[in-house]
Amino acid sequence: MAKKVLIVDDSATMRQQLRLLLESDGFEVAEAEDGLKGFATARAGNFDLLIVDVNMPRMNGLTAVAAIRKIPHYAKTPIFILTTESTSGVIEQGKRAGATAWIVKPYEPKSLLEGINKVLGQ
């Protein structure tokens, strides 16, 4: 059974690139265009991994991650932050919110897939 990944990013291009990459590796993918929609989608579904941008309208990624972590079945789910933000202060905020990993855009597709497969034990 395919692992399910939720992509939360306000960039349609980024969501499409990630979708193509993940689906080519056998993942089932859902998308949300901002943190609020991402939170609602996560709450309504059961995802094995989430990839979340930081800077988004309506609810930023760090707030969304913190809210998703409060949903019991997401307490230990891997959550990757994929963003242009790379300052130590923002990364520390991400860790406190519950992020599993921090990937800075532009990312290396092969490395991202290796990281995802590693945390999912594949």
C-alpha cells in the first residue's frame, strides 16, 4: 500500500514539482495551498508524512505544524519543512513547532526522496 504524503505550499509550481517527484517514487499525494487548508486536510486524512512550507498566507507553516502536532495521530508523523528560510532562529522555531527535518529550497530531488524514504523506513 502506497504511503500518503501531504504537501502544504502556496506555490502551485512547487506543489506540482513535489507531486511529480513523489508519485514517480510510488507515493500517494494530496495538496493544500496554505497552512489553514493544510491543517484541515491533515485533520480529515491520515498521512504518513507532511511537507510544509513556512511562508504562506492565512496560516504560516510553523503555526500549521504546531497545530497538526496537537492531533493525536500526528504526534510522531514525520513533518519536513521545505522553505527558503535558513536562519537559525527560524529553524529553531520549526524544531519547537515539531518539525522532523528542515530542507532549504532549492532542494536536491534525490536527497529529498532519500530522506523521506529513510524516515518512513522504506
